[in-house]
Amino acid sequence: MSLRLLALLALASPLCAADAPATLLAQPDKELVSDALTKDAKGAEWKIAKGKWERAADGIHVEELPADKHGAAGRVTTKLQDFVAAFDFRLDGAKSISISINDAKEHVARVMITPTSLRVQKDDHDHDGPEKSIIFLNQAQAFEAGSWHSVVLEMVGDTMVATIDGKISGYGSDELFKVEKANPGFTCAGQSATFRNFVIWSAKAEPKTSWKETSVKIAEAMKVAPAPAAPGAAKGKAAAKGKGKAAAAK
């Protein structure tokens, strides 16, 4: 799977933005947001809702504050239609992080990462209404604490695709994605995570001509992607193992 996607990414070259990342779906156009997220970098206009956010030489350190009773959340105040977003992250003990995309009022989509999994999803857009979140990809994948990883998120028309480290991609489509989007940002549950090199480009309204073929290959890989362990599965195995040893001792 990874070799196939790496080959696709190697052939994919940005058409209009020389410093944009290689893309699978979108044709990057103009740079909209650029923030290295380091201490001395010129920062974008961020609105911090929850958590502790501290710029340092290696990026912005983010952690949830217990008093908030809510994960850390910060967003850039900008509007988006079709776009490409890229950034690097490092887990430093966090339970999960995400890049989250909203519209003017509610959540639209996100890419969520835990130490053991990757999730690409449409969000629940109306909470108590009929809409529900849709998980396009929920894949078991290890992200070791202290190691840097890259994310590229593309949204064009009714489709989103996320690629991690140029190796793993997941995508999905929904009519909701056609709305004008706003306030992209990061979340962090637990303590802590570091983000750096956050850049957003607008994208042309038309997907790349190679997207249809590329999407078929990604869909094939998604079908055989390993699923994350069910919550509590590891504890259950450990408990069963412990009982087995006790029985053997008897």
C-alpha cells in the first residue's frame, strides 16, 4: 500500500504553488496562511479557545488543562472553500490530536491521530439533529512519542483526502464539504503535543485529472487497512494472560 501511494505522490507535482506539498486531489493555487508556529516566527491570527499554547524553538507546544474540562483547541480565523493544508506534528504524551475544519457555525471534518491510530472523518454537523459523523478511515498505525510526522489535508468540492507521512491516505465524500469552510485549527486531548509549519493554500475548483485513478487505488488500500484494537482489548488480553499464569501456577 505505502509503495503504491509513494509512487503516486512522487508523480504528483503542485501545479500553481511552487512550495505547496505534493497532492493527490487538489491543484494548489494561492498561499492563504503560513505560520511556522515557532517562537520567533510571524504568527497567523489564532483564536485560542481552550488549553495551554506556548511557542518554542521547535514549534507550538499544546496541552489540555484539567480545569477546562475540554481538550485544547485553537483556530485560525480565515474562510476557505477548496484548499490544501499541511503541517507537522509530534506526540509528546497526548491522547489524541486533530486538524479540525468548521463552517461558520459547526464542525465539518477532521483528521484525528492517537498514538495507535489514524482517523479521517466527516463530523456530526447538527449535534441533536439527524446528521451523524461518518468515519471514512479508521486505521491502526503507531505514532511514537517524540517523533515528527507530516499531514496533508485536501478538500475539493464534496471530497476530502488526508495523507500522513506521504504513505497512508484516506478519503471520503459528502455534500456537506461543499459549504464555505472556516476556522481551521488544531485540537489536543491530554498532555501534550507539538505542531509546526502550518500552511494553507487555496485550490482550484477542479480536482486533478489523475484523481479518479488515484482514488481507486486509495480505496483498495483502505479496504485492507488494519483496524485499531477495540477499546479495552489490550487490558483484556493482559488480564487473560495473568489468569492463565495464575491457573498454571495452581
